[in-house]
Amino acid sequence: MITLNGIGASPGIVVGKAALIRDREIELTHEKIMPEETAQEIERFDAAITKAKEEIKVIRDQAEQNIGSEEAAVFTAHLMILDDPELVQGVVSKIKNELISAENAVNEVVKNYIEMLSALDDEYIKARVADIEDIGQRLLLLLTGTEKTNVELDKETILIAKDLSPSDTAQLNADLILAFATQSGSRSSHTAILARCLGIPAAVGLGEKLLEVVTEGDIIIVDGNDGVVIVDPDQTVLKDYQRKIEMEEKEKLRLTEYKHKSATTADGLRIKIMGNIGAVNEADAVLKNGGEGSGLFRTEFLYMENEESLPSEEQQYLSYKAVAEKMNGKEVVIRTLDIGGDKELASLNLACEENPFLGYRAIRICLDREDIFKPQLRAILRASVFGDLKVMFPMIAGLEELRKALYFLNEAKQELKNEEIPFKHDIEVGIMIEVPSAALMADTLAKEVDFFSIGTNDLVQYTLAADRNNEKVSAAYNHYHPAVLKLIKIVADAAHNNGIWVGMCGEASGDELLLPLWVSFRFDELSMSSVSILKAKEIISLWSAKEAELLSEKVLTADTATEVKQLLASASKDNS
Ligand code: PEP
Ligand code: MG
């Protein structure tokens, strides 16, 4: 029995047989070419690029259908990399100047790229090395005519690999994968993202030993909660884990009782529990998990699907109409384009900025680009007659911005009226509160909108000056911080004092410890990852609003995030 420790990337425990995916062997000969052969090699390289693009487009469509827009966007990034002049020119000049074959030139350029990125001290960029490796591998396979390793599975297995490339993962039959375990990877690697999307347990970053000790068909345990893999477990350990699995299954089954129940406290306070989505088909997961609608539709993923052009008004209208119809009368809050920051949009060609989160982002871009904003607003309005759609502006920092956004919305309404196109005239309009200035001005802003939704992912980073994507400051980025909680309370109170409803759609909304606090703040709705919905419904129903208020009084006097967390943990009613 061998135990390996890594990172828990997707929760759940599984026992099964291992299926190994080994790196493909590509043989390169290192002979020099003749000067007159360079043109032919460049032609072979161009042909490989064209073929690689065709393959990637097919995979992107598969990913879009099987997984969702977020994963499909990875392949749009691959296409962009294949157009990168540094890569293309680098290969061509190596062929010309060093008189080497196209495959040797690709191999060297890709290796240099990877070395350069791996040296950077940035987890996100390191995770992107997998994309470059994937592209390099694809080009080399095409240039050398090497057969691909078959990653098709014919029975349920646990996938063991160095790291799965985005193309591998998008093509796998998810129904046959019990779990993933990979040698490299981080929580933000594609294997991890995919596993969480599909609800498959995964442990990553297990180290080189993984591929040394596991052989095809070995019995292994993957514990995606703690990032542990046990190879060839002895009977006692196996029994122990089987008991844990049984408990997890019971827990999942038990929670399904909340699917059709509302989240209502013992003394009758009802909070709507919703799911966040980034693509139309993600609405299915929300409904399956008992979500009462979607409090956040991140529309930017629709924009990321095509690297050449922005989605037309018509394309957007069809997506918003489809989601409204899927939700069948349940509320869907459509957030207008929130691009910039860490989300790039190829078709917009945004310049690199030193502080992208503090820069040209979200509503700032939309207010500057009527040609982008107006079609989106028209599309949302047109789709509003097919269900309960609401419109929400991201990253509002103050009243002037809000008024400008409302001005464009009214213009869009006027245009549709003139064109005699139907729309819901009194569609509800809200703003995300994710900038501290907006939280402090909530009382003023509340007078001009129908609702607020607190985006804690950004509110935390802007309040605590801690980049939400920077591993090095992850300790400083903490949603239990008293300053964050105070701002949230200001917003919730301002909303209610002005007679509007308030929700939360950042990650903190589904935090099991914080739920009683949200009860005490009387949130009207909480929108979270689909997988958190059932548990949130249960926890809320274990509390009374009165008890939650008593706890809240204590928590709001705490001076540190640690103290807040301790108070919440010791009051937790969750004994599952
Ligand atoms: C947030 O900031 O909390 C939010 C929900 O928006 P996003 O994560 O898309 O920035
Ligand atoms: Mg945000």
C-alpha cells in the first residue's frame, strides 16, 4: 500500500481501477536540412498549423456541447496561440537560420516558451503551461505523423496521468471516469476545473511518484476532499474508505430531500437559493440541484466563444431567450458584459494594463462602447418576454456610472418601442455591489434601482487590496474579514431601508459558516455554485432568524477574520 498526498481539486471519494495515460512517444531525428529544403519545411509547418486549427475547432464544439462555454473558451485561446507571431515567426526563423526541420523548430520554440512561463512565479500562468504543451504536442504529432494515444475508456476507471491536456479532457467520456489523479496541476488547472464542472472527484499535484507506483488495473482510492491517493490499499484502509464513501452517498441522498423545499428558517424567514451560470446549458445543473433560478448569468463567456467577432444582438437574444425558457418562469439575472480584469476578450483586442482589475473593465468598457453595450441591452430586453429576466450592471462604483448605464437602457427601450418590438417595459434593473465606494453609497444608489446583488469575489479584493488570483496574497484575501462583513451589512440595510431587495452572488454566498449571518442580514436571495444549493437550503432551515441575529451581534464585534471564523464555527449547527 502506498499513500500519496497532493491537492484536493474536486470533492468526493472513489475506489476503482486505474487507467494510465502515458505521454506519447514522439521520435525526433536531429539531422540538419539543406538550404533549398527550407521553403518545403515552412510549407509543412503552415499546413500543420492549418490542420491543428481545424482539429481545435472540432474539439471546441465538442467541449461547448459536453461541458460548457467556460471550457470551450480554452480552445479559443489555443487558436490565438497558433496565431501568435512570436510562435510562428520563431519557428520560421529557426528553420531558416538553423537549418532544422519544422518539427525540431517547433519542439525548440515550444520548449523555450514553457521554460519562460514556468519560471514565472504566478500560479495562473503556470497552469497555462498545459495549453502551450498541448499545442506543441498537437503540432509535433501532425508533423511526425505519430498516432495519438487512445484515451477512450470502455469501462468505469480512475484516470491517472501526468496532467491531462485540455484537448484530452474535453474528448473524454465523462460517464466512464470515476475520478482523476494527476502528477502535476493546481486547483486552477484544467483538470481541476473540468472535474469540478462535472462533479468528478479529483486529486492533483501528486508528484512524479504517481506514475512510478501505479500500474494499469491497480486498485486505488482517490480522496478528492483531502487530495490523497492510496495505491493498492490494505483491507483495513479499504474498509475505512468504503465507510466514508457510504457516509458521503447517504449525505448526498439525504440532501435531495431539500430539492423541492424552500430555504425557510424555523421562524418563517424565506431566502431564495439560486445557482450561478456562465452558459445556457448550466441552467440544467441549477434545476437538478433544486435552484430557484439564477441570480447571476455571467454573459462574458458568450463573448469569449468567438475570437474574431463579438456576438450579434440576434445571437445574444437567442441565448437569453433559451435560458429564460429553460428556467420556465424562474428568475434569471443577466449580468451585462464584465470583461477585463482577468477575463480577456480576443475580439476586443484590449491593451495590456499594469493593474487590470483597477483598469478598463466591465461597466467602464460598456459605457465607453455603446456599439457593444446597446446590442446586449436590446437582446436582454427582447428576450425578457419569454420568462422572468432581470438586468444587472457589474462593477458600478458610483451614481454617475449608474445613471449613464440607465440612460443607455432607456435608449434601448425607446428604440424597441419605435420599432414595435415587444419587451418587458418594467424589467427589474439592479447593480452588483462589488466596489467599496458603491457599498458606502448604497443608500443613494438604492433609490435608483430595483435590487442589489453583492459580488463578494471582487468586493473582498477591492476592500482588502488583495488580488483574488494571486496565490501569494491568498491569506490576505479573506471573506471573513470584519471590514468586508461591515460593508455587506451596510448594503443589506440600505437596500431594505429603501424598499428594494438584496442578493449575493459571490463565492461567500454559499459559505456554510456564513449562512446564519446572511440570514441575520435578511438577504432576499443567495446565488451560488449549483453543488452548494442543497446544503445551503438545509443549513438555513436549521436556524431561526432570531438565533442568527444573536450570533450576528457577536460576530460583528469581532476584530479579526480569525475571530469571526471561530465564532461562526463554534455556532455551526452542521453535524453531518
Ligand atoms: C463577484 O465579483 O463576486 C462576482 C460574482 O463576479 P465575478 O466573480 O464574475 O467577478
Ligand atoms: Mg465581480
